[in-house]
Amino acid sequence: MVSREYNSKKFITPDGYASDIAVFTITSESNGQYKPPIKFLKIMLIKRSNQDHEGNPNIEAGKWALPGGFVRSNETAFQTAERKLYEETGVGGLRIKHFGVYDSPGRDDRGWILSNAHYVIANEEFLKNRKTTKDASDIQLLTIEDALEINLAFDHRKIIDDAIWFIKKDMALTTLAKHFLPKEFVLSELQGVLLTVLDDPSIKTDAAFFRKAPTLPFLEAVSENGKLKKSNRYSKTPAQLYRFNDFQPITSVYSKKLKG
Amino acid sequence: MVSREYNSKKFITPDGYASDIAVFTITSESNGQYKPPIKFLKIMLIKRSNQDHEGNPNIEAGKWALPGGFVRSNETAFQTAERKLYEETGVGGLRIKHFGVYDSPGRDDRGWILSNAHYVIANEEFLKNRKTTKDASDIQLLTIEDALEINLAFDHRKIIDDAIWFIKKDMALTTLAKHFLPKEFVLSELQGVLLTVLDDPSIKTDAAFFRKAPTLPFLEAVSENGKLKKSNRYSKTPAQLYRFNDFQPITSVYSKKLKG
DNA sequence: TGAATAGTGTCTCTTAGACAGTATAAG
DNA sequence: CTTATACTGTCTAAGAGACACTATTCA
């Protein structure tokens, strides 16, 4: 950052600095008793109202957009994301991750407005709270296919596209999946979450996945009173419960071996 | 991005939007004829002058900082990074990658100034051009250790720290190494580049690395006139030349297998 | 008992990693 | 003929992937 230029002429400064959040969740739709549910990756979008608080026409009215808001001068975009998420959904403590900045000239008709984009993984349960805090008509959970088809405000299509790319990458390379799951889960649940985003034969094939998963260093079987803890929530056969531990896997294209 | 609030009161807007670039290179110091050179990861920093063009005292004068500059309202931070890099070094066409935004209140005494941070990999050759375009006294290539010890302007220590983290990650997970190497290179050169950043026994061990590397899907042996092309620039024994192809490796913690 | 989910047994083929050995050319 | 680099041979143990088989429970 060179300040010479800054003083040498009057620079045009941005007209706004926004923080936007792509809120993802995976919904489970029951597929019958004792069956693993069908899962879908969904994104939360809000419909922009026709007028603002003062009754003036709203920009990009009627279109769907990512939740978010303007960053205040005494906070970071990260904090704005936390605050807005809490205001809109009543939920905090979620893992928020920055993934990009959108600053193309002309991306917002109001002027030179930057967007600092984040994504968030929300466990399905959080949605139940959300429904009560806001009118369901202007906040919706959409599948990715639907979200990319509807009329999106600003450059939010591009932002959502990118967010999905980052989610896929992080799902494959990190233990991100844990944020989509309850603390204790069954292998078919993990498999279901992974398959909403990844397309990998070794995950898809039951035999391969059920053999491999218990050996993963970041997963551990749950015990209770010295006995392995099982659940039959998705099957007649009681299935072993697992949880993520704190192991952070590191992979490399040159060595392939998991390390942490 | 909700516009209600935008219209409902006069928002404070940022005082500046900067684009900073962490320029990395790996220097080779000859270790004697027919020996692989010793390599060091280095970063390019500039020393902030005491006064600006108009003779006014400069902010953070005398400290070292990342090259960069203010984003103009008709360009993106990415374009600013390209422009500044060209202005400062006379070189274009480098791979510029965004990795973060720095927006903590108080990070810059001049006001609310955001920094959009990028890193760049510069091949060693580019530095020779650079030396001629600028006074060498206020642009220096420093080892990482040195860079993190000297007096850095603003929050550039944090930015550099983060940049190094991203470089290490990308070096392990992508074919980033190619940007540190000539088009055709010998395996010991690749090994040297990787070892400046990664600490992996399967890279460090010659036998393992020399056996593995030729099988990597993103590397291919170079041929010329139907014969394998060799070089003895770093050894008496002619060594096979390799180049990167366009294969983009994808790894996963759940499957470990390389895919593209 | 059948049906559905949750695993295991076993086999084959490939790969990682270690250790030792061979090959090449300069001086 | 020594030395330093660049590999290759060979072994072992672990892992991936495929296919068939067993185990558990509910209705």
C-alpha cells in the first residue's frame, strides 16, 4: 500500500462495503421408517422487498439475494456477517468462512459497492428456529439448481457459484462435513452428506465406504459405559455412532498420505 | 445485501480500498558446479519513503511493506494488483491469486482503509528485469525469516503470515510449484522447490521422490527428436527433463486417490 | 419368514516406503 | 578411479476396490 498517491490527489473512495453470506444446509427428507433420508444441499436466500423502511423503492426489488448488509466502520466484514446472521436467523456460533471479494465496477447500480463474501454451514436444526423469526415468504431454502435458475440480484449468481465451488473443495479436503451433521452420527448419514456434494465412487460404494470410514483418523466410534454406542434411527440393524475428533487432515498431491 | 438500511441513514463509507501483493520467488544460490543449487523462498518488500511526491511526511515511513496501491473506481483489486506489479517491476502475466481481505478498524491511521490481499509467484528470472527498473535500496528480496523480523508497516506482518500459509497449502495441493520453475526442469529442481516450503519425508527422500515423481499424472518427461531430453546443468549424470502438463489434481481426505 | 440396512471375509492388484545397488560423466 | 548425482531392483506391508457373504432387527 503506497501512500504517495493517496495524498497526491483526491481519490474516489468506495460508496459502500457490504458483507454477504451464503448460508448452506443439507436438508433430510424422510424416505420411510428405518431408511436413511434423502439429502439435498440447499442455500438460504431472501427476496428483496419492493420498498425499504421509508417506503422508497428498493433497488433490485423482487429479486432473490444472499443475506448480508453493510459493514460498519467499527467492525470487520466478518463481524458484520455474524451480526447479520444473528439478526436474520437468531443463531450464532456458526462457522463463517471468507471466500472472496466482489468488486467489479458496475456490479451495483447504487455506486461503487464492494462485497466481501462468506459462506456458512448451518446444521439442519438451526432452520427450525429461523422459521419462527421471519416471514417464511421472503426467506427460502432453495436447492442449488433452483437457486441458480431464479432471478438473482446483483452478481449474486456468480457469488453463489463460487461459494459452491469452495464448499465442494472444503468438503473434500477438510472435515467440513461435520458442520452438516449432529455431534454423533451414523456412517450412512456421513455418506449422505458427502454425496450431496461429492461424486466419488469410493464414497458411493457401500462396501468401500463402510470399510474405509472407521479407519479415518478424524473419525472415532462413540462409546457409552464401556460399550460401543449404536443407533437404529435409520435402520433396523443398530448402526455404530461416530463423531469427529480434532484431527486436521492434510493431503498433498506429491505424497497422498494423510497427515495432521 | 439488504438495501433498506442503506437508504435509511447516511452510512459511513470506507476511506480507501487498497490492493496489496505478496510477491514470492525462490532464489537459487549456486552450490558449486554440477550440484543442485540451494534454494530459498523469498518475498519482495519495499521500504516506504520518508516523504511523498509533494514532500509531505509519509505514513509508516521507513517501514517495510508489501507493494500495492489504491484501487481505482473503474477497476477491480485484481486489476490494480496487475497494474501495480507492472508499474513496480515491469513484469506482467504472472499468476495473481486473492487470498484475503484485511479490514480491522484501526489497521491504517489514515482512516478506514481496506486491503484486498493477493499473492504472486515470480520466477527467478523476472527479478533480473526488476533490479533495473527501481532503486535497489528500497526494494528488497528477503527470506521469510527476515521479512517477519523487520519493522513492517500496517498489519502487513499478519498479511505476510497468511500469504505464506496459503502458499504452503497451494504448493501441497496444486501444481503451484510450476510457477517457481522453468518450463523444463530436472527432478532435483522440483524437489528443491517443494522442500523450501513443504516438509515431507516422501519428498525429502531421494529414492522415494525419484521413483514417485515420474508417475505423477501432472508431470511428463520431455522428448526431443524422439529421444528423451536430458540436462546435466546440476549433475554430471545427465538427468531427465520434465514439464507440467494441464492435469489438475484433486485430492480428498475420504478417498486419497488423485483425480482430475 | 422376507426385506432392508449394516456391515465382514477374502481375494487381487497397486502403491508406499525402505534399503541397497547400478549408471553416468567430470576431473 | 574417485566422487557426486541420478536413478533402479527388490522386498514388505499396507491399502484400494470388487464381490460375495453374514448379522441384526422389524413387520
